[in-house]
Amino acid sequence: MTPLGKMMKSSKTKIGTLIAILFFESIIGSATGVQRTILSSYSSSLVGYVGLAFLPLASFGLFKGLMGFTGGFISDRVGRRAAMALGSSTYLAGVLIILSLDRFEALLIGNLLIGAGEGLVFTAAMASISDVLGAEEAARSFGFMEGFAYGGYGIGAIIAGSLWARDSEVSPFNYSLAAAILSLALVLIAIKETRPLIKSERRYEAELNIQKNIRRILSYTSLSATYVAAHLSKFADSLVWALLPLYLASVGYRIIDIGIIEGVFIFSWAFTMPLIGGISDRIGRRPLITLGLSLSGLSLVLFLYSKTLILTLMIATLAGIGYGMYYPVLPAITADLAPLDIKATALGLYRGFRDSGYFTGSILLGVLIQILDPVSTFYLIAASMFMGSMMAITVIRETRPSWPFFELVLKHIEKMMRCIELQGNVLEAIFNGDVKRAEEANLRIKELEREADVIKREVMGKIWSSALPISDRMDFERLVETIDRMAGALLESNERLMRLKGKIGRELREELREMHRLLLETAKVFMENIKAVRTSPTYALILSDNVERSETMVDVVRRRIMDMIRTQIEKEEIDV
């Protein structure tokens, strides 16, 4: 098979795997979405005490969070597909327990298993989708993943409202059972293991000490702040899941209306995430997180003032958009900072902190609803969202900065790399005594230098017209100036080599070839380093060490060449 054919086959396999994972997620999501409409009401009917009605959600959140912490580790060790199969089986067991016993204890234990299963499934799926799409579009990949999962939630919420209105509160769980069986069959039949993509694709390669990098990740204040913000965000989702349906029922909304409101909220959330994820990959993380958390807090307050179904649906849409603005972006910060070797573990750690918010949020709701009243509880949870947005402004640092001239800088570097490649042609032509071919290759380097100068002027104009801090602009200017001098140095060395009188010995030729090889290798690592600055700061630091090592090797060869040239000049073997 030709290289193009292999590439096309590989792309089709990736697309097929991605579609299967997203469909799988939406099925699991729809099974859980059922509970977003009926859980609080069904739980209240079983226990007869509102303060305890939130415990099934607490057990769901606790074990979903715990599996978030450990699910990444499991996924890294046994593989993504095996972890998804184990999670689906656990989920199915939880649904069977709820349907087999019409008791509060069964709902509690069943939701414990459902939470554990969903936590493992979503953690493995998140890592798998990231394997397929890569680090360059981290937020977009999480946007698709969460979008399909929560799109399933929306479908399940609407189905639950319809089935409950026609039959009973228990009947929607029959749909959850069918969805759980289908999801397990799908992962066994259609989903392929994606972990090998990390090794087969050439992304940012470096030798990593896993323990060292885990400590490095956890030491980042920004990363810790995203964990806290994600945990707080689940307070709001716990309220919308558990308390909002009870509040809407208390002010006169029908069961089917509540299902539609929950569905609209989740659909707007789901449809927003892929779009916002792509935008975040281009304009940065922090603005969207801040705005999304603020909108979510505002929408919780607005629910209290809505008097009509249409207005409530509009507020639900606004709330979903707010959730969709931060939900795929917060984990993207982890993906920006985490080394590939422990990516699933790092993402699992994030999901664990985030999803355990269901546990603390539902416990907090149960306490507040007894001490205060529903309206005050809405205000307090909204305040926690505003607190998260303030944290995003003051603590979280940008990990995907928006540099309007970045692509031009890469284009400028590519021109210089092409000059280095052509330098090899110049050397071989000189070694073979083919002056004409050497001059032609040298002329092409001059043309590339002129093309690079045009790009350089455009880059400089954009650098100094941007709103970046002055220190950042000066750093980029120095970078471009340093790279630009490379072509001039190559042309000067070529002119001297072509004027060299005398035969270049075999040993000197080999050293010059080695020098060229090392220069080209260093330039490629440098190019990866520049790209990594925007996509993975952790790898940028590691790759910068690789660049320094390469520079040291180049300097060693350069000193050997200079010593050989001096020796040959003294022996009058060559004349410069």
C-alpha cells in the first residue's frame, strides 16, 4: 500500500473509532439523563424526607468522583477499551439493582454503581478521544466528548418526562436498562483501542520521569484552581439536577414541562461545547471560563423570577450556554499541562475533583434546604459560581495564549529550516567540485532569505500592533531576529567554502556533514518546541532542554572543525 493509501486508511479508522466512542457516550448519557428528571421526586417518594432525597445523587457523585481519580490510572494500565467495557458492566449492574427492588436502599446502591460505571466510562472515553484528535485541539476534543455525553443526558431527560407522564416514576429506568445493554454491546463490537496512537504518532517526544511530572502538574497553582472551579461548578449542576425539578413542580409546572426544561438546558449545554472548545483552542482558556461561570450563576437567580414556561425555557438555554462555555475548557488546561505518558491519569484526577462536586453539592443542598429555603439556596449556589469566576480571573493563568502572529512565526522558521536543508546540497556539490550546482543551491538560499524577510516584516508589524505585554512582544522580536540571522550565516559560510583553495580532506568532510546533520536536527527540535509553547507548556520546557543538548553537540563539532581548519592552514593544505 502506498504512503497516501496508508494515511487515508488510518484517517478512516480514526474517524470510525471517534464516531463509535461519541455514539457510545451519548447512549450512556441518555441512560443517566433519565434521572435528571425523575431522581429527586422518585427518591422523595421512597424516603418521605426531603433532606435525605438528595442522597442517591450524593452516592452517584461520590463514586463517579472516585472513579475519576482511579479511572485514568486504570485506563493507562489496562487500555481505554477495557476500561470502557468494565465501566459499562458496572453501570448495567446498578440499573438492574434499581429495577429489581422498589426501595430507597436499592436506589442508593444502584446509583453508587451507576456513578462508578459512568465515571470510569467517561474518563476512558475522554482519554481515548484525546488520543485520536491530539493535543493541538484539546478543548475541541473535550467539547465533542462532553457535547455528545450531555446531548444524551438531554434525550434521556425528555424521554423520562414522557414515560413518567404516561406510566410511573419507575418506568423510565427500563429505558436506562436498554441503553446500558446497548452501550456494553457497542464497546465490545465497535470501539477500538486508541492508546497505541500516542506511540505511533510523532507528537512531542521526550524522555519523561512520570513521578516528577505528576509533582510538576500538581504544583501548578493554575491547575489546582481549575480543580476547585470544576468542583464548585458541580454545585450548580447538582441544584439543576436535584432541586430545580422540585422547585418547578412546587410553582405549578407539569411533569412533562419539567422534562422539557431539563432537556432544553442540557441540549443547549451539549450543542455549545464543541463550538466553544474550538474557539478556546484559538483565543485562549481563561476568558471563556470566566464568562461561562458568571452566566451560570446569573441564570440560577433568573430561574426564581420566571413566571412562564417560555421564559423559563429561555433561561434554561442561557444556563446551558454558560455551562458549555467552561465545561470543555477547564479540562483542556489539564491537557495543556499534562505529559502524554500520564495524560489519562491527569484527566482522571481532574474528573475526580470535578465529579465529586455532585457529592458535596448534593449534601450541601440537603443541609441548606433544611436550614434555609429553596430561594436562599439558589442564591448561595449562584454565589459559589461567581466565586469560581473570580478565581478564574485572579488565579488561573492562560495556557493557550492567543498570538495573532504565531502562524507567521512558524512560517518564518520553516523558511529557515529549508535553508538548512539546502545547505546540505551546497556542501555535497562543493565536495564533488561541482561549483555550478553549489552556486544554484546557494542562489535558492538567497531567494528563501528574501521570502523570509517579507514574512519577518509582516510579523514585526503584527507583534508591535498587538495588545500583548511589552515583555512578550520583545521576546518574540528577539526570537524572529535570531532566526533571521541564520540564513545570512549560511550564505557567508557558503561563500567562504566556494572560495576555499585546496582539497577538503575526507575527515573534514565528515565533520562538516555531521555539523549539518546536527544543525538540521536541532532546527527540527526547535520547531517542535515553538509549537509546544502554545499546545503543551510542560513539553516546551522538556524540549527546550533537548535544544540545549543539541546546541552543545553542535558546539563540540564546531570546535573540532575549527581545530582541523587551523591545522590544515598551518600545513598549507588549504588556503582561506
